[in-house]
Amino acid sequence: MTDKQQTIPNGPGAATVLAAAIGCFVLGVLALAGDAVPSIARLLNIWNPTGPLSGVTAAAIVIWLGTWAILSRLWARRDLSMAAINLSALLLFVGGLLLTFPPFMDLLQGK
Amino acid sequence: MEITIRDAVTVVHGMGFGALLLLGFSGAFIGLYAMSYSTNPWRPAAAERRLFNLYLAGLALLAWLAVFAGAYLIYPWYRAHPPAGAVDLTGFPQRLLMSSPTTIGWHDIGMEWKEHIAWFAPICLTALAYLVWRYGADLGRIKGLRTALFGLALLAFAATGVAGFFGAMLNKYAPVRGGHEIVLMKAQSHD
């Protein structure tokens, strides 16, 4: 049992963590893009009652799930450095948080 | 004692999904700690493990229900545009908040942040539920993954807290109200 436990690869877990971070970062990038560029806001407006938020969240979910599927497949049997994965994920999460925070969005746009 | 349909949907979104989710975090944190950090880790039996997996999946489901109800049921009512020249803005919460310099921040910062950050919670909770289902009792031995697991839980909790706080405050200053009225109870006046 111990041998079996020791060979469990952390790849699928790393894929899960990194994909979630990428999804949240993309959400932040799209929120900023929709706020700053009217043509992008129109593009993201896939359901008018909800406005650009509908496209921002739908695109972020698609990218998150797509990235998760791809990375899970690539890393299914691999053992990766979780320190590097966690650091990358932390940076992406912090980036996503900042990009969704309106005063920071305004700062980037020079408002 | 009456409530409008929009009030009712907002209550389900905020109290039914959001508040229940916030409460549920305490159980998740305790379970995760017991499984992965304790010096004498909890080794759940198969049935207990299934139950904990279901509990975490339930939290993720609550988060998804909260964000979808918020974005696709309540937000359209919140951001509705009043007809030109309208003076009474009570049915148009966003415009009501933006009509005064003392309340505009609740929209510009509160709603603008809440509508985006809230989505971090279901994404992180789905990832967390998957990790616990996939690795279970082995999480305690995989240090980096254990750290990530608590990071995801903390971020989901923070996102839910921010969304919940601003949701409550927005509904205080500009309630989403209107539509068909539901009579909850008939009462007589008492002196």
C-alpha cells in the first residue's frame, strides 16, 4: 500500500491548481479589457441583459476548463515541482484579484 | 407581509446560496485540516470520505448557483435602464446608486468588484473538491498540494466574503425590488 501511495503523481493536482489560477487571471484580464475598450465590451456582450459580464465569465470558464483538460492530459503521470506550480498560481491569482479590483483597473487606465 | 418576486430571488441568491456557502466553509476548513495538517491525521472510512467529498462538491454547487443566479437573474434587474426623464429611480438600483455622490462608490467599487471576484469562488471550490476526491488521505503527504489546497479554500472564502459583504450593502442602499408580489402572511395590527 505504501509503494502505491508513493507513486501517486502530483501532475493532475498541479494541473488543477494552475488551471484554476489561469481561469481567474483570464477573468481579470477580460474584465479590464471590457472596461477599457468599448469594442471588446461589445464583443463580450453575448447576452444583453447581463452585458459584457456574460462574455467575460463565459470565456473565463471555457479557458479554465480547456486548460484544465489539456494540462491534466499532459501531466497525468508526471511529478512536478509543486513549489514552482504554487508560485505561478499565486502570481496569477494575485494578478486576477488586482485586475478585478476597480481602483486598480482605473489606475491602469489612467482614470 | 409581502415580498416581491425580485426580493425573493435576491434572498435565495444571498441567504440561500451565499450565506449557506459562507457557513459551509467552517466545516470544509476543519475537515481539510484534520485530513492533511494534524499530527494525528483523520483517516476517514470509505463512507466518511464519500460524505466529505459530497460536502465539498455541495459547496462548489452552492457557489455556482450563487454566481449564475446573481449574474443571470438579479444583475439584469440591477442594471436595468430607466425610461428617459424618469425621476423615481427605485426600480433601477444601479442608476439610483449612481445618482448621488454619497452612494456611487457602492456601484463603482462594490458592484464592479463583486460581479467579477465572486466567480473566483466556484472555480477554486471546484478545483478543491476535485483535489480532495482525487488525492483524499494522501493530501497530507504531498506538501505542495496541501499548501495549494488551503490557498484555494482561503481564496474562495475571501471571494465569497467580498461578494457577500457588497451584496448585503448594495441591497441596503438600493434594493433589487419589483415584479409580482407574494403574500407571506396576513397579519392584524396590534396596539
